[in-house]
Amino acid sequence: MKRIKLFTALLLAAAMVLPMAGCGKGKPKDGGEASPASCAAAGEYEVYSMTTAGTTLTRSQLEAGGMAEGMFLKINADGTGEINYTGSQTNAIKVDEKAGKVKIEGGAELDYALEGGRITLTFPGNSLIMVYESEAAEEGKSKGDFASFGKKDEEQAAAPDSQPDMEFINDFLGDWHGMAEYYDCTGVYEANNRNQCEILARITYDEDAGELKPFVGAAFDGANQYNFKITSATEYQDDSYRYFKIGGRFMDQPLAEGSLVEYEAEYDRLWVIGIADDGEGNVLKLLGCLRRPGAKWDYENDYPYIDKDGVEFYKGKSLEEIAKLLKVDLNAQ
């Protein structure tokens, strides 16, 4: 039996609150408490994270699932505005700062909190929690939030005194094993949609070179030259995001924008997104969920995952032993 994608399930859960909101665009109706002349929350916001059914997805994961595009929040100086929390439907809103509420035209009344350029919107019964980040805050982030390892450009080479954030890096280090699923594949890769394969990762750090050394290998049929060959890793982190963008090749194509490895501290798990795009309509996308060998899987929150029989089979095996069974060359990169 095929499993339902986590992204699809979450989108369906989010859609369940749609009947509480009016359809289409429009101006907020007259009546109710007047908005202040200048709303403190005024601005344009992009989706930052979504929590529903007890699971939180960051923006990078929403983008991987094709859900982030179109999700936005706009609040005008008079407290009116628009919201889109599904990627397809936009609703008029009105902010009531005194009550701490955002009212969606024709229905739902949401609790909201504004802090540090982010707005958290909580739907009735905690059925859905959306966090939006202001575009101004995103553009104004310090360049110090980023540090690159591996292939450095000229600007980075001109600043050799910058130090990597080892606390950040240490979370990624070690061996990882999990499952991956292909999604949104097109062209010659379309038949791979919903297929799954096992995936391995080994993240190390070369102190002498000052470089992160990530290895990722998917266990699919075919020669290892089509596997990941990661040549660069660019670190990024803030309050919620913890990932590094990866460059190199996958399926003998350059790794496309959006390819990354993300660490989720709450669950001590790794997410891998690999995107191969030949520029001619042939796109292969892979999403991997990995845990440390021998770790327990959370079948409520992990997807895709290694089932209980697989966990028992691999119990006590090292990454080298697992790689040998899967015919993945740990030295291929």
C-alpha cells in the first residue's frame, strides 16, 4: 500500500480550516472595532513555518513539498490586509491590535503575536499555527548569519579571520541512515514519483582545511556516478532554520537551487533535499529523512521512515556495513 506524503497530508489538514474563511480576495467588511491609524504589524510577510497535526514544517520543507509558493501575509497601516496560508486561496483580513486578534473576512478569528519581525497566527483549537516573517527582516539579516565551507568564493577568501560556528556544525556531524522519497519529478524522471529508497549520510569536518565534508548517498539502482557528489556546503541558521545548502552534482546534473541538508534539533534528525535539473524539463527531486544508526524512529512525525522490520534488521550495524549491503560507495565523493 502506498503511503501518503507527509506534505500532502499536512496540506489536507490545513485545508480543513478553510470553511472558516471566506473565498477570494476582497476588502474587510465594515463594522467591528476600528483599526488604529498605524498598525504596528504593518508589512509584507513570507511564510516561515507551519504546524498542524503535531508536526512543524520549516520554510525549506514547505518549499520542498511545493507548499510555500503563494503563502503570504500582508498587513496595511490601517490594519486591513490579506492572508494566504494554503498557497492557493487568499482572504481579506483585519487586525484588532487591542484584542490581539486577526479576523479573516467571513469566518475565523485568529490569535496573533508579533515578535522580532515574525507574526505567529494560531487558528481556533490550535488546529493550525502559521508563522510569517517580514520581508524587511529577512533582507536586513546580518551577513554574519552565514558562513561558507568547502568551495569559497573571492569575497570569502578575503575574510580568512571568519570563524565557523562549531556548535552549529557539531549537530550535523556523524553517521545517518534513513529513507528517501522522490517527488515532483518531471520528464524522463516522472516515473520515479512516490518511489522510495534508503539513503545514507556521513558528515565530517576537516579542521585543517576549515571545511565541512558532507557525504550523501542514495541506494538506488544504477552506478554510483549518478549519486550525490557534494563539493560545497554553505551554512545557514537562525532561530528555527538549521541547514546548509549543498552544491555539486546529482544524477550527473548540477545540484539545483533548493538542495540542502537540514538538522532538526527537537527530533535529532536530518532532512536531505536533492534536486537534479537538466534545464530541459527533466527534474528529479528527492526528500530524505535520516536518523542516527540504531536510533528510534518516530512513526508519527518521521516520513519517509525505515519500518520496524528494517530497524531490527540493521540493529547493531555500522554505516560501513549498511553501505556494503546497499552497494553504496562511501568513498565515491
